[in-house]
Amino acid sequence: MSDMTFRLLERHQRLDARLRLLQGLRWPDPSELARLKKLKLAIKDRLTRLTARPLRPGS
């Protein structure tokens, strides 16, 4: 696993934890929830692109 992949996975997990915390609140901030969900999805998409790339010969 590359360093970039590892950092993105860590960030994705931290966002997931923050989202669960906010969703557990009685009145979560809808704009903050939307922002975090959008960021989490962008990181997930980037991870998917990184892991779906074919390996270069000699790598």
C-alpha cells in the first residue's frame, strides 16, 4: 500500500467518525453534514482511481 493510499484511508476513516458523531447529535448542522459527505465521497473516488490503476511494468 502506498503512502498516499494510506493517508487517504486514514482521512476517510476520520471523516467517517466525524460524520457518525454529527449524525448522533439532536440537531446536526445540515451544511456541515453535506460538506463532510461530499469530501468523504471525493476521497473514496480518489482511492478507487488509485487502486484501479494498472501497475506499470518495472514497478
